[in-house]
Amino acid sequence: MPPLPPLACPVCGGRLEPDSARTTLTCPAGHRYDAAKQGYFNLLTGSGTKFQADTAAMVAARTDFLAAGHYRPLAAELARLAAESAPGQAVVLDAGAGTGYYLAEVLAALPSATAVALDISKYALRRAARALPGTYCLAWDVWRRLPLPDASVDVVLNVFAPRNPAEFRRVLTPGGLLAVVTPRPEHLQEIRGAAGMLDIAGNKEGDVAAAVAPGFTPVYTGTCTYPMQLSSSDIRNVALMGPSARHLDEAALRAAVATLPDPMQVTASFTLQLFRAE
């Protein structure tokens, strides 16, 4: 098996080392973390996190939607940019990895890379651990100090996830790459109202650039926009896989979707931004 990236104990900061089977992590101070039977490690000791993790239903909807290939062009574009901009033997951190869909595409484009996937949802991490063999999949809150040493990562991926620019800068090597993906206002515009989904704020691109400005230099901004043909089940899944799911009534959603064409052409639109750590 290839070497794994370095990890830092979330309690004392010491180097975490795996056993030969890679089912236990321990540090010199004796702090120990055992892998769940599904293969991920829960490093969220103590009070864990105050943020809401994605539920099993949300993760199932996302898995079905992504498996249908609707976001494959986005994943391919992200992987292309990473492969062009990162060293071949990169250490990649996916901060907010979900089920590992985008990280898997990036690693396919960087076959000599190793990776760490972080998320707070155990349901997502169960799937990520299956999809990303040989990758550390860790339950962790991105808003806390990341469980990695300083300057230990070459690429940070941040796809539809919370951003902690100071921690991203700390763990990135000088000149390391931060890749941020956000939805554009026109994303899913044809169904957002009917499906009861939350609106997308304008100027996300500018907000991201301003948030990371203290430690990063922008090097690329691009868009990925294309039409999707979504069935009624696809529309339900895309509504139920994200933050909108927390306030949606599924019966009302089903009734609303039944009034839409099946299939229906819907816009996918994203901004991809690359930054270099100063």
C-alpha cells in the first residue's frame, strides 16, 4: 500500500501513526483512534461539533444524483485543473469531502497522489471510505484546527463546503493550491422555486476571493455551465441532497415536481477558483 499523508493528533498535536492494518491511529502520547467498521476514523472527540451533519437521507439522495452523472462535467473540470496545477505526488486534502465523489475524480487524474477526506457526516464518510481505498477518511469539523501538520498538504479542495482560510493556509505548503467550487445564481434556476430550494446569493466569487485574500493569491477563475436532462426523481434528489432538505416537506416536493416536465432541461452552473498559498 502507498504511504499515507501525515496526520496530527487533535488532542496533543503529536504525529498520528497507523498500525500495519491501518485500522488504528496512535500518537506518542498514547491517544488512540480506531476505525469504524466502514473504514473511516472519527477524530471528533469530546463535544464533537455544533454543526448539523448531512443525514442518511441527504447522503442517499446525493449518491443517487451523482451516480446518474449529472455533475460529471464539473468533476472532470476540477480534476483537469488540479492535474495541471499540482505536483504528481501531491498530498490532497478535501475539506468537506461528502461521499468522496470529487476527490475520487481528482485522484484518478493524479494517480501518484495521496489524500485526506474530511467531513462531519458519518453517513457520507461511510461511502467515501468505500469509494477512496487507501485514503484517510476522517470525521472532523473544518472550523476547528485541522488534524494535519503545518505545510503538509499540496492541494486543498473545497467543493460546496465551509471554508476556513487560515487553516487551509497553515496546512498548505508555500505555493500550494486551494481549489474552491461554488454554485452560480443561475444554477438550477428552472426548478429552484418550484422545488422550494434556497436561493443562491450573488457574487459568491467575490466573497470567496475576499475571504481568502490574507494568505492566498488568485491564479484562475472559470465557470462550468451546461444543460442537464433531469427526471422527476433527479429533481427530487437534487432538492433533497443539500441544505434545502432541512426545511423541505417531501410530500409537497413530490407534488410540486409532478407538475414539471419529465424529463426537464435544467441548468448546471458553477464557478471554479484557484488560489496559491503565499
